[in-house]
Amino acid sequence: MAQDTTAPIEPKNNDYSADDIQVLGGREAVRRRPGMYIGSTDQRGLHHLVYEIVYNSIDEAMAGCCTKAVVTLHKDNSVTVMDNGRGIPIDIHPATGISALETVMTVLHAGAKFGGKTYQVSGGLHGVGASVVNALSSWLKARVRRDGKVYQQEYRQGIPQREITEVGTANDTGTTITFLADAEIFTETSYDFNTIRERLQEMAYLNKGLEIKLEDEANDRNRTFYFEGGIIGFVRHLNRNRSVRHHHPVYISRQINSTIIEAALQYNDGFADNTLSFANCVNTIDGGTHLTGFRSALTRILNDYAHKNGFLKENASNLIGDDVREGLTAIISVKLAEPQFEGQTKGKLGNIEMKSLVESAVGEELALYLEEHPDDAKRIIDKCLTAQKAREAARKARDLIIRKSTLDTGTLPGKLADCSEKNPAHCELYLVEGPSAGGSAKQGRNRRFQAILPLRGKIINVEKAAPDKMLANQEIRTIITALGAGIDDDFNSEKLRYHRVILMTDADVDGSHIRTLLLTFFFRHMPDLIHNGHLYIAQPPLYRTKAKKQDHWVYSDQEQEELLKQLAGTRKIVVQRYKGLGEMSAEQLWETTMDPATRTMLLVTVEEAAKADSIFSILMGEEVPPRKAFISAHAKSVKNLDI
Ligand code: 0RA
């Protein structure tokens, strides 16, 4: 293979005139409104550039023409994506005089048809992103290895600097694209290794047999992902910290014309549904037709099997969706020619035909699997029946709470110091750990719009407890009643009594333990509270540093280090470290942590359900060894976490 350098391109005598630039369909549009094409111009958008190019290599892999992609993050923040695909064609269209390569690199939404030929990228999924990346790069260099030669074209801000030139000989085929994101466009131009690593790992799981390598030259580290079993490995990976019900994940794969459907599933002993859905390697966080088809097949087939084999008596009530999804880890991945992504965040697959395609593929193959693996089938059905029983018990417990609670009697929990404001949009609820801190918070608050709920006993670990046990826990019941919006499927954001729910815990071991427990509870049982941006974490100060008759409130160790540097030479410095909220007076608590004018709070988001879920189950689940491993690996960032 020809040697590749990443040095910036010298300005060349431009063979391109302004007229030629007319054909640069979309360059200006992309530069004017980058967010429309890559979502944003922060680091997230920056990462998108890399993914867009990798998608092209994945298309090649799906066409059976590429086995390897290498992503290299260079020291100067340029990035190279190299693959061993067919190489972007370089032949020139006689009418336009423009090569296929240049078309791919400069024309927005250039499909697979150009240069008078139709390049059938079978199952081609994306393949539109290269021109967007090019338009948003201060320079980009495309090298193609094809027909024994290496061809190259260079661009600046998407504009070709000259014709394609032959620069060497090659003994394989493929494409190498190196680009530097344009600092005029992006607010951040350096990449986060771990974010890219996770996404590439996901892509490798979703494309079995494709090797994806990530190299970080600045820090001299690299990772290679290759999964022969594809999403089977993905499911094993998600279940790695859980005890599983059956050893081998169920795997379903079917191709209908150019549409590919794959699913893998494995039950564990937990209670959560951990199903991830993808369309063309994009995580459809809001599901869609493929997920609906998958779920309906699962419920139908497990009911059929349970009835046919005497697990469910004739007049017993059917398993419902929640019963068959408890402790389920599953991936449903579809690849289709023209995906329609819907919803505000485009996180939902809309192609209507996918529902029945997935439903019959999963239905038929799952039925077959159960017939052929009666031991696994029994373990799975047992799990569903247990879930059904627990659900019925939980329903009874819940009815009891609801009957006893404010919804019926109008009484709020006695411990709640409510606010006077009635419009939930203006109301805040502080969940405060410990009675003494609760006292300061009650005194320090603005009682017009701030309510305080002190939490006393330990919150139950909802990951370990069955749903009926969880609902029997006093602290949990108090929280549910105070919020007034119900729980699980009954949760209704519109009934929420406070639009800001703020966790305020000590900066010590117990405090972070309680915070993790509360986060787990909300994540599992009121996910909409998080999705709709209602959940926050208060940020009390770590230190008060007195110098030159001035108080400095300091919120992190790093900040403290900097302050002490600044104060070097000052004679009298008194540093007080706050371990508990109770150590602050009511006024101090207000000033540092609760006053909307001066406080900082963290908004809790569930960016990647899979990631959060895995941390939750590592931290809160049954299996001890992975928890230990996680804690030692993250000892610094979670040093306060007692688990
Ligand atoms: C158009 C047509 C063909 C391949 C590609 C584009 C292609 C694009 C990229 C971008 C990065 N790597 C890539 N690899 C291939 C089909 C070529 C043929 O039929 O020979």
C-alpha cells in the first residue's frame, strides 16, 4: 500500500474556477447550517464527522467488500479513516467531467449512481455523509487504492484543489480519508477517545466480521474490535455482569430482499428490560416499528409455548409484555434501504413494513428455538411466570398505597415541608438526606416555591428488590406520594407536583450511596422524570476558604487547588472542608446550594441508556466481582461511592 501522510495540503494552483464550484451541490448550505446535517457543532457533532466516514466503510462491509476499517486520531486533531473496501470509483462522467470520487466528496446526497454507471452498493445504508464531512473540514485528503494504483484528491472547506492525481501503486483496494475539522465551524476540535471507542465498538457488534480499529497517536493507545458473532456478543456483553437464565443467547437472522433483520436475546435474573434497537446501526432510542414487531412476536410466541406445554392453564390469564420483558437483554437490529427516522430526536423508526417483517421473522425463529431447546424454554417461561405473579402482587400493593395516599385522602406525607406556590412549573422539591440537613434546608429555603422532603432511613435497593418489596418501602412510598405523578406505567408527567426534583445529599460515602440508590429508582420507575429534564443534583460546596476577610465557596478539589495558587503569599488562610450538609447553617445552605440566583445544579440525563444501565447494574446488581472491578477501575471518579 502506498505511504500516507497527513500533512496539510499546500495551496495549489487552482485548476478549479468559480464556475466549477457551481456544481458543488450543497457545500454552502452545509457550512451555513451545519447543525441540520450533523446535529451540532460541539464535540458531539465533531464525533459525527468520524462516524459518517466510517458508515461508508460499513456500507462496503455490508456489500461483502470490506473486512477492516482503521480510525486514527492524529496529534493535530486530524483524523484518518482507512478501509479495505473497493475504493471509491475514480472514473469520470463524460458529460460533467466530474469523477465519481469528486461527486461522492462534493455532492450532497450523492447516491450510488454516477459516472454513467450504477454502483450497486447492495444494502447500502448511508453513503451520503462524505460530502458533509468534506464541507466542514478545513482540509480533506481522499486517497483511493483501485486498479493497482493510488489516486488522490485534496479539498479545502469542501472545494477541490485540483484534479484527481495518480500518486503511486497499490496492491489492494480501499479508501483512505484524512480530514481536519474546520475550527471556523466547530467549537471543539479535539476528540474524546472513549466516546469514539464506545461507538466503534457498537458498530463492530452490529456488523459481524468487520474489524474496526481505533488508534490514538497523541496518547499512544489503540483498540481493536472484531465480533464474529455480532449482536450475540453484544447481548453477552450487556449481560456480562448479570447471572443469566440460559447460557446461549437466542439468535435470529433473516434477509428479505435487501432488508436484513437480526435479533439476539438472553434472559437474566434481574428485573429490568434492557432491549436496544437499531436501524442501520443507528440506535433508535425511541424504538419504532422494528421494536414493536419484536415485542409483539416475543409476547405471542411465549404465550403460545406456555399454553401448548402446560405452563399456563387454559383459563389462566396471558403473560403480558411486561412479564416477558422482565430480565430481558435483547438487541434488535435492522438494515434497510430507506429508513425513515421520526420523532423530535429522529430516534424512532417509522417504516411501517418493518413491523410485520420483524414480527414474522422473530416469531417463526423464536418458536423454532423454543421447540428445539426445551430446557432453555422452561427457564425462560418460569422467569415470565414469576414476573406475572410479582406484577399481580405489586398491583395489589400499589392499589393499597394509592388508596392510602393523597390521591384519595388529600394528605401529603407528614415529613414533607411543602411550598405555597401551586403551579408545578415554578415548584421545586428537594430530596434531602438526613434529618439535620433537612432542618437547615427547611429553614434556609424560599418557602414560596421550594419544598423539602427529608429522607431518613436507607432507600431500598430497587435493582435487587422485587417490585412488590420496593413498593412496600416507606421512603419510596413517601417520594411517590410527594411527587403525585404515579409510578411505572401509571406515571404521568402532567400530574407532577414539582417540575424540578433536586437530590441534595452529603459529599460523603453515605451521601453518594443514597444518591445512587435514588437515581436507580428514578431511572427504573420514573424514566420520564429524567427524559423530560425534571431531575437535578444539587451541588453543595466542598470547601469554604477564608482569606483577606473574604469567603470563597469552592465546589471541587481542582477549583480549590487553583484558588490556593492564586492566594499564594496570603498570610492567613482558613480552609474549612464540608463533609455534610448539616455542617452548614441555613443561610449558608441557601447561599451556596439553593438560591437559584447563585447555585449550580447538575441536570440528570440518560444519554445512553445502555451505558447508564450497565453502570446501574454493576453498582447495584447481584454480582459482586464486576462491581469490585468497576470500582477499582474508576476509583478516582467514584471514590466516595460506598457499595
Ligand atoms: C461509491 C461506489 C462504490 C463504493 C464507494 C462509493 C465507497 C465509498 C467509500 C467511502 C469510504 N470508503 C468507501 N468505500 C467505497 C462502489 C464501487 C464499485 O462498485 O467498485
